[in-house]
Amino acid sequence: MEDATANSGSAFEGGNGMTVEQCQKAIQKSFKLPMVKFLREKLEKAGCSAKDSFFQAMICKRKTSGTYQRGHGIRVCSNHMIYQDEINQVIIHELIHAYDDCRVKNLLWTNCAHLACAEIRAAHLSGDCFFKRELLRGYTKLRGHEQDCVRRRVLMSMSESPYCTEASSKDAMEAVWDTCYNDTKPFDRAP
């Protein structure tokens, strides 16, 4: 996301998470994951750098797990992280944003339709809505859970944008849903 204070990923309600140092080590550990390796390679092939310095742990004042900001890279909010899996998920989600920003040269993070598309893709392709994660969040719907989850998480992320109202977020999401949900690049199909 363009705005460093914008919400991406899942928010942790506490504030007693990891230290910046612990989180930075966990970020480094996430680099060994096949999905993270794949996305970093695709970013490099698209002409955008995703070196280790692209990722930074930091203390965040807002209830957000991490952000992507053009020109600054990916930030993970250490004070809202407890588990390695949370950090892995944030890194993957934000790498999808970085990939979109790299491949779509006219992407405007202040445009509600562009933001909705980026959030649809990140929620759908990152694993944010895998059934196991949904069960852990207390959502037990069996049929259609993935699309419901993506819609819920898109609206949650967009609610943090100062550029999009609740109504404009819903309208933008519905307008771009089919195109963006079915766009699985850089994957051949949704993971």
C-alpha cells in the first residue's frame, strides 16, 4: 500500500508483540519459504529490487500488521507480531502488493478501484483466507468461505484508507471483483 499507515494483513489487537530485533530475525527466517523466494524472484524479474534491506521491522502506533510503501519497501509491525506464521503471512501479502506496484506502472494507491484490486489480489493469493486461518479467526462457514473472507479483508484494509469511504470501497470492490479475483499473476493459478 502507498500510505505507510494503511492497513494490510491482519491486525493484532494487543501491542505486546516482538521486539524489533526479534521481528527482524523472523523476517530473515521467512526468506527461506518457497512462496517468499518465488515472489522475490518474480519482483526481480519484473525489474524491481526486493533485497533484504527492502524488509524492515518497526514499532507501529496503529493497529496494523504491516505495510508496503512505494520507494520504502515492506514494513512489519513488530509490536503486533507474536508468531513466525504471522510474519510470514504479512511478508507474502505485502510482496503481492509490491509485485502489483512493480508490474502496473500507473497504479494509484489513492484510487479506490486500484486499491480494491490490489487488496483482492493480496487477500486471495497470499493465503490470508485459507480455511485453517478462517477457523482460527472463528469463521466456520464451509461453502464460499474463501470469497467471503477476501471480501471481508478487502473492506477491512480499505477502511484504513483516507481516500475511500465505506460506500466507495464496496462499490470499487464490486466493480473490479471478477477481473482482479481471477488475475493470479505471478502464479499460474491461485495457490
